Amino acid sequence: MIKIYPSCGIFGLIALLLLSAPAMTSASPLYDLGNNWYKMSASVSFRSDNTYRDRVSLYANPQTVSGQTVRGVFKPIPDYLKAAVFSMQTVNPFRAVFSEVQAAYQRGQLNNCPFVGIELPLNQENQSREWLISAPVKICLSGSYQRSREPGSHVWLLQRNAQGRYQVMLESAGLVQVIDDPTAEYKQLRTRVYNFHLNPANQQACGYGSVSWSYRGGRYWPVQMFPKINGCERTMAHFNEMQRIQQVEKSLLLGLKQITGQSVKRSENGSLVY
Amino acid sequence: MARFIATSIDLPTVENSAITMIRSGSKLYSICEFQGMHKAYFYWQIEFNNTFPIKVRGLNRPQIDISPWDGTNYRVRLTVTHKGQSRYLEADNTVIESIEKQVSLEDVGGSANLDTFSFDSSKRDELISSVAARFKLDQNQDHAHNAIITFLLDSKETTQDDHLPAYEAIKRGLNHPLYHVRKSSGLRKVENSDFFIRDFLMLHTQGGESARDPITLKGISIRDGAINSKFQEEFDLLVDEINDQNFDAGLRTDVSYFDQLAHRDGLQLIPRAASLNQFMGATMSHVSVRGNTIESNGALQGIFASDGAFRNLHITHNRIRTAGAHTISIAGMLSGKIDGNIITSSNGGPTPKATLYPLRIGGGANIKILSFANNAGVSPGDDNYYEYEAIEGDQEIEDLRRVKPLVNRGTATYWHDVDLPRLQQLYPATYAHVKRLSQWPHEIPRAWDRMMQQVGVKA
């Protein structure tokens, strides 16, 4: 299938319209980013008073370096979506990894936590709907802003399929990127998987993996990972750079095994082999 | 707006004692302008549920970060000291809430006075591409960060009023502090600020300090408001786009976000004396750093010195909360006291202790001195007597002054029994020689090594 991306001019107009004329309707209370972009990058930064700044960068085509940035598009989500995120009826492969978040919700600790989102179609199918949802979980739990160790926000990509069943397609933290792969049924995703999420009790956990996710067989799978040792200078001071990267990668692969239920190996080019 | 209720008045009548309180999110701003009371000291206590979690001392326009803000029952107590006299005022939420109007930050500064940036899209693309390409080659965070800062400075359209000094400082040089203080009289211009891009204050002594004329940094309140600012937001957006260019390049690190910007210190100490600079082992004497508050949610270093020697340095009763690896970090501390400092981590990670490192000279030559040799006739107490003395005080310290690391991954060399006065004589000639060796960089370590062999023993 050949997909033609809109020209930059049209794309700029779309971004402008998105800024000036928010698509707020009663049927669709959240902004719908539509499909007229090649890549989208979104993040929400919360402060400890529950105010937030969001930004969405839209890239017209693979050659675009600077995205068109729009702000103020994330809005509070309706209660039924928040309930769906945490419902045990919702399929969520990330539940075990983020068990602390689930437990916090069950204890009512997220009752006053602001959940904001946008509508974000992940495929061309009109039968399903998807939302990108973000909340300052750590801030809500600790009452303090912990930027350095904890990216500003926890994020979920939630889908409701044609049958009305919900599924968490991705759960992560910080920046989420969505890339329109013309050859694929669903858009590709990119996030960071942080080691301190995988090992929350370990104060020394550091580093993260930049991970690409592709849709296959009804869910997203990690397909490529690049381990990064940012933030490991202090906690891994006794290791050299090669040892640090090995430690970070080892821990990340264990985490991905927990998410996918399968052993994963990483090849030289970053591809993940099951 | 709230008018504080005066419960005791020690001062003669002070006009215009209304204090305007503005609460914006978790911050309580006072824009109190006591007429004729500029340079007054303010001592705040915020009481929640009969506890006093926050005490702030500051100059002029203090602002208090109340986190978490429970928004219900609180009492604010304020002591204003001016010309040696104090005035005590207090108010509770019932007084404040009755007349307070919640105002946004934009309202405080006026919408025209916010930091805004206007980007030339082609230059922005060029920056992203060039920084990404260079980072792919060298993975040098400093190069990437400096390029981003330079670009943001060039793209700034309007400036929030109270951010102006920080932008002016960084425009003088990318490592320029908000305050560059050379002698005690320079401290008079220091005001509390919650926005600075590199160091808040660099104390760069010029020699001549003595027990009779010490320099004291005290009561300064440093809050790292650049974290979570508009500047940071634009910085991090560029970082994301730069990293995106290298997504599948297999790099071991990404360009870090602004909160991990290196070389940011709350208070940095740099000695200079007569013709000697810090890289030649100049000594800073009789400096006291006490009762300051340094808070950051980023990697801001608290009290920091990396080069030169420090004699009779006192670091006491400071409150440091940062996510950085260095809270109190002094290389080359010969004597003094470290006591009563409260150090906490702001990111939930391990809290680093106050740490002392070997005296470092040579800058990039990275020569570290583990012990000294003193000439006959030189006694403890003499200006040219060098020894790592026991540090006074009860603070838990990681004392690495005499320690060579088991694994040395950098270029540092470690030396025992160094005759520092002799080294200072030889240093200028060696430095001049090294500068001439730029075409033969492999010769440079050898030149430094030759000098050090004359004055010490390699460890």
C-alpha cells in the first residue's frame, strides 16, 4: 500500500486549525489528532499542584526535522475512561510491571489525581477508538515533584475495540511517539522503558531503553531496543561504560520478558528476537 | 490580597505595611514592598496542623514554595528585620482566603513579561541536525547543551521581568553565574532568585581574606526555578527532537534533559591569590558558608569547589535538597569545619554525603594531590604550610582527600608528597610549554608529568 503524506503547507494549516479550533464535541470530548501526520510526539509535564503543560509535536513526513508544536490539547478524561484503565476486565500486559500504580488506584490514592488525554487513532479502522492518557502518578503518591528520577507523567494508550472491550496497548512514562508506518495495520510506537519502573525497590536502578513497539496479533510487541546509560554515573560509579550498558540491557530484557511473557534477546542492530 | 495582622510591633510606625500575598499553585509569593524597607530580612514560618515545615529567610521579595499545598488550614508568620529591628506579623488562611484572589503567574508578571521564544524554523532544523550529528560522533553532553542554550538565547522574544538578570548573565558567557562575587562587598548585590541558568553564585576570591576580614555567605535562599520553566520546556523539546535523529544510531547515551545540565552549582568557590589561580593551587582562606538554603529538582550541585586549596573553610547549617550527585563537594579542603548541614535528595534516590576530594591542579591536566611535602622551617599555621587536617564538626563526611580510586577511568594522575610552593614556581613555564604543544597533543601529558616528577611522587 502506498500512502501519500500531505504537503507541509496543508499540514501547517491543519496544525494551526488544531490550535485555534479545538475539536470539542459532546460525543468526543477529547481532542482528536486525526491521521494527517507522519509522526506525533507527545508529553505532559505536571507540577505538584496538579497543573500541567502539554505539548504535541506533529511531523508531516519522514523528512521533517522540527515538528509543528501544539499545546493545551490534553483535557481531563471522562470517568469511564479512567475506570477502564484500571478495570480488571481491561486487557493490560503491563499490569504486573506497573503493579504499584494498580495498587495505588485500588487504595483510592489516585482519586484526586488529574488524568488528562487526547483521542489518538492508531489505525485506519473506524470500529475502534484509542486514547493517549497521562497522569502524574508519582506526584499523586508522594506529593512531590520528582523530575530527575521520574519522568513527568505516567502514560497509557487505551483502546476500545468494536465489541466495546478495552485494552491497554501501552503503558509507560514520559514521552510517547507514534509513527505512521504505511506498511502496517497499526501505527508504530516509541517510548522509554525505565529501569527504576522495572525495579521500583532498587534505589540504584538507572538507565532506560528507547523501545519501538509494533502491532501484531492483537497487541503491541517491543521490536527494537536501544539501552541508554543516562543517569548511571552515580549509581554505577564502579562500572566502566561497557559494564554499565550490559547491566542496563540485562535488566531491561528481564522487564520486557515480564511484559511480553516471552524471553527476549537483543541483536547488534537493536532488534529484539523472541 | 491579604493584610497581615500585626500581633506585636517592635518597630516605630512603618508605612505601607500591607503585604500582598499571591498564591499561584504551590507557591506563595509575597510582593510586600515595605516603603523605605528595602534590604529588609524576612523570616517566614508556614504552619500546617501545628507543625512548621517551612522556614525561609530571605531578602526583599521572598517567595515560598509550599509543597504539598493542602490549601486549607495554615498560618503564616513573618518576621521582618530592618536596620537591626524586627517586626512580627501573622495571618491565617481565614484572613488570607477572605480577600485573596488566586492569581496566575502570568498575572504576577503581566502577560507581556513572560519568557517567550520565536524560532526561525530553518535555523531550528539546522540546530537539531547539527547537534544530533555532532553528538553521534562525540556523545559530549556539554557541546550539545551549550548549542541548545545558545540557540534559545538567540530565539528569545520576551523576558519575564525577574528572569532578566539570569539571561543577561548567561549572555556574558555560557558558564557565567547569576552572581560573580570577588570580595565581601560584592555580596551586597546578591538577592534571592528562583531563576538562573548556570551557577547561582560563584565566589571567586582574589586573596587577602583573613581571620579579621572573612567572607561569609549566609542566609541566601536559592531555589532552582529554571527547572519546570518555559526555558526548560523549550530546551527539553529540542533535546527530544535531537535524540529522535539518533534513535537507531545505537548510542549509549541520549542528550540529557535540562534537569541534568552539568556544571550548575548553587554556590561555587574558586580561589585566586596574587599571581596564582585555582589551577596553580591558589588558596582560599577564611570563608564561611552558613545558613543557606539550596533546593533543586534537577542535578544542581549544592556547595561545590573543584580546583585549588581551601583553608579554614566553614560550611555549616546549610539546608540542601537536590537531585544532583553533589550536595557538598569540595576538592582541596585543607582545614575547617563541616557541621549541621541538612542534606536530602529531591528525587527519591540515595542522598549523597558531603564529600571531600584531593586538591586538583592543572585544569584539564587533572593532577590530583594526595599528600604534601613541606620545606624545613615551615610550620603548621604558616601560609605556605600544606596538610590535609582533620575536619571539625559532626557532619558525616566521605573523606577521599588521600584516596586514589581503585579504577581510574579518566585522565587523572595522583601524586604524593607534593611540594606545592615549588610546583607553583614551575607551573607557569610548564603551562606555556603545554600551550605550544597543541600540534603534538600526545606530548602534553608528558610535559605535565615531567613537572610533577620534580615536585612529588606518582601514586
